[in-house]
Amino acid sequence: MYGAKKHVDSWRSTVDEVLKSKVDELKVLGYKGANEEEVWMCHYTTVWKKDKVLRLHQVIQDIFHLSGSTYMNYLTVHAHEESDLFAQIKALQSQEE
């Protein structure tokens, strides 16, 4: 069962404690706002961007090896994407008026 390759979404609930451990580590390193969902999405959009079908041990290893710089890069890009989206929404709303 655990040696089989599955889509990473299938492993999400199984690795919950691993995510919590990584969040605790990131908080110790100064990333006070870190949470499980952000760590998961960081992996989902960066680490597993090309290959989302993995074995459980690969998912766990990737989570434990997440560096603070990779996490910070994800947060930075995500913040820019959100601000661009808000700007687009605001522009559309002003066009409607």
C-alpha cells in the first residue's frame, strides 16, 4: 500500500503530522505565519510541479527537506499573484461603473 505511487493529494491526510512538524520548524526559523496549508501548496506548486505521482516516502522526504528559502520564494510569488489578481478585479470593477 505505502510502496505504491499515488497522486500526492492521496497522501495529504497521511502526512498531516509531517506537515505540522515542518510548520513547527519553520516557526522556529522565524516564519511565524507558517501553516500546514501553505507548506502543502508550496510543495504542490513548486516541488511537485512536474510530478505529482509519488510514493509516500518521497512525499515525506520532500516535506522534511523543504528549505526556508524555497518557502519564502513561494510566499513572495504567491503574494505577487494575489496582488495582481486584486488589481485586475479592481480594474474590472472600475470599468463597469
